[in-house]
Amino acid sequence: MNLKSIWLPLLILILWILAFWLWICPKCFLGAGIASGGEEEKKEIVKETVKKAVAASTALAPASLLIKDGSAFSATAPKHIDFNKSSYSYITPLSTDVNTSLEKTATYLKANPDRSLTINGIYAKDETNGSAFPNLGLARANNVKQILSKLGVPGGQLLTSSSLLASNVKMKDIMYSGVNFNFGKATNDVADRVAKIKARLLGKPLTLYFASGKQEVNLTAQQRTDFSDLVFYLDNVAKSSLEVSGHTDNVGASNVNTRLSRKRAEFVRDYLVGNGLSTKRMNAKGFGPDKPIATNDTDAGKAKNRRVEVTLR
């Protein structure tokens, strides 16, 4: 028998035993000050302790998949959904058992519209975030969310969150069990968030700037938040779409600039597709130097004109 398949369940069992004793005798582990706190405070401490420990252990070695909604639903697989270090795309191909479990989960959610599923992505501090999301955990959760979306689960039933590994945990080349799943009751929070995103972003371009002659996406923290909101909006508003328009300064031949602006727009479109958006929901166009937003008589003005605008429609 594979030793890895033995020690991981054993480690999790030990963690739960420790959690039990932490509940029975909190001062033995946490000191009298914390142990004297209220019942809710102690519950939260136990919950967070176990959550971090289990997340840390499962990130370091292969584990089995479990998607469970109390006694109402359960789907399991001997393998899990893993990610290469610093990657937000899960390692393919997924095993047949994992795909079957996700299909069963989709069927369950569609039959129970009052239930929601939160997909929680795990990430580490020493990973590089090249996604359009605020952190790799959210990007990983969204990547897996798209599987269930394509299986017909309404966007309002699929939520995402993220968890950071403890700072003393160092992953190697693979983030094993890069997501976990938690069921809950469906609420009206989705409609509220959609309304707020619409008020903030509908028809208002998100602008990405490019160095002269180059195609690179460098997002600010705010832009990552904005793109995360755009993905959420598109997942929950059926007729919504993104218009991706490329622009250049006036240096060089007009036809060359038009082609460059189109390639920049397509580059951003493909980047967003890689982050879980459907290419059918985006329209990429290149306008060359025809729609400047600043003067081309200065370097600063030219820099502003070299841009791609992503607009929610």
C-alpha cells in the first residue's frame, strides 16, 4: 500500500483529535486568557485551527475528493483537483472519478435551487499570481467553478472564496487538493452584488496600458478586483458581454497600428478566456490610432493612447 495514502488520513484524524481536546481543555493549548473567552469565541478558534491545519496538510500530498452536503448528498473520488505551483489552471486531465463527482454535484445543485456551493481555492504566499483575480486561490476556485457552470448550474448557486496556507508551510511543485467545497443555503446576496457591480462598472471602461510595441498584461490590485467582479457579473447576467477594444498612439503606419491594436485586444481577450470567461461573451476589435484619449504630441499622451479598454455591456 502507498505510504502517502496512509499517513494523510492518519494526520487528519490526529488533527480532529487535537481539535476535540482543544474544545474540552482549551487552556491546555491556548492559555487561560483565551480559554476564559465565550463559547462562540472558542468555537471559532477551533474551527480556524482545524481549517488551517487540514488545508496545510492536504496541500502537501495527494488526497481524495469529498463533496458533501450533510446527509443529503455526497460525492467522492480517490483523486482530487491539483494545480501546478503558481498556476490557476487545474492539472489535466481530471480523473474519471473526479469528473463523475462534479457531474453528480451539478445534478444535485440543479435539483436543489435553495442550496449554494462555495468553492474555496487554496494558495501559498510563495506563489506568483499571474491571474486576473486578487489572489491565486480565487482564480483556482473560479477555474473549477466554470466546470460546474458548463454543466448547467446557475451562477447564483456557485460562490468562490480563498484560503492562504500558513506562512510556515512551504509547498513544492504542486498544490495538491487546491480547492475544497462547502454547501450552504442560497441567499439574495448574489442579486445585491450584481446590482452593485452594474452601478459601478456597466459602460465604464477598464483601461490596460501597454509599452510601445509590446503585449503584456500588468494588472493593479484594483483591476484584479474589477475583473473578478466582471466574471461574477457575466456568470449571473445571461445577456451581458464584454467589449475589448485595442488602441495605439500615432507613431508608425496606420495599418500597422490597427493590426497591433487588434492583436492587443485579442491578447487581452485570450487572457480573460484563460481566467474562465467564455470567448462567446467577448468581442475584440482594434481601432489603431483613431480614438485617442490624449494628445499624441507628448510622450505622456502617447502612453495613455496605447491601451486596451474592457467595457461591460
